[in-house]
Amino acid sequence: MKHLQQNWKTRTSLVLIVSVLIGLLLVTLELTDWAAQINQQGYSHGAPEGEQPNIPSFLIYILPFLKELILIGVPMFLTLGIAKLIGLTKRRFKAPR
């Protein structure tokens, strides 16, 4: 609990600023011609134009969860791995007292 109360204003402000900047970048990306072209074409899961996508119906429910798992889980595990490596190197090269 001490760690949560330590510098909470600074950490919260930093997270809020980064979130707002990422949001602004995504809004500006949405206004580009590239995004308009993608929205105009749509995504048909590999089916030719005018045909039904050849994707099994159960995958329609599984793929969103898989996408979230990959887009959230992979960066989370990379961050945890880097944090553990930093912790190990700090402990290993810490000067004796």
C-alpha cells in the first residue's frame, strides 16, 4: 500500500498524459486518406467481393478474445520479462555494503 501512495500524483499524471497523446495520435490517424481507403474497402476475411466470408461461425466469437489476448498479453509479458531482467541485473551488480 505504501508503494501505491508514493508519488501517486506524478504517476497518474504521466499515465493520463500518455493516454491522451496516444488517443490524439489515433484520431489523427483516423483522418488520413489511408484510413479512409481501408474503411471504404472493408474487410471480407479473404472472400471475393460479393460472397460470404469462408470463416467458420464459431471463430466469429473466438477471434475477438484471441486478438485481445495477443494485443494485451504479449506486451504485458514482454514488460514483465524486461522488469525481471532489470531486477536481476540490479541485484547481481549491487555493490556490497
